[in-house]
Amino acid sequence: MLPEHLLSEIASTHPPVLHQLAHRLRAMALASGPGTTEEVKYGGILFAGLDGFCGVFIYAAHVTLEFGNGVALDDPSAELLGKGKGRRHLKFTTEDETALARAQHFIQMARALADQPRK
């Protein structure tokens, strides 16, 4: 399935605000740097530069922006949710501009980390 098809499916089965949030987060991820790729996997859209850096997942009542290596991101205010070994996420239920600006910040950090040369 293509990302556009997943988003169209979501538009027909979820509240409009979740569809809009998914579109905005997708646009941020795609604009994070040259050569960004995306694929539908695990029920969401995963984004990569040299390595994977985030994913957008749509649920019945919220959208999450997930970072597979979120534990490595600078998060002094503890905005990222999750307690696993590596994964962290942000949860959205409304189009809060302040929260979306923070999402942009975390996307840029995650992309920079993913684009570091591998050792």
C-alpha cells in the first residue's frame, strides 16, 4: 500500500482532525532533508534518510509520531513518551501549533541522528 492510499483510507474511517495531523506530520518528515523515503509498514508510515528516523501511526482517537531511537534524542523536558529500551513517541489529539512545532524539532534531531555515518 502506498502512503497516499493509507491516508485516504484513514480519511474515510477516522475523525478529520486525525487525518489532518497525519498529513502535517508526514509533510514535516518528508521535508526533513534530501532523499527522505517513506514506506507503509506496521500499519503506519515509516520515514528514513540514511537510516530510519520516525514513523506516523494513526489510531482511533490519536496520532503518534514515533522515534525508534527516541531514547538518544535530547529531551530535557521529558516530552517524549515511552519507557522501552529505545522507542519514544509524541501523542497528538488536536492540531496544537506548539506541540507540532516541538514535533518538528524532534523530527530534525532524529533525522540528524539517522544521517550520521555508520561506524
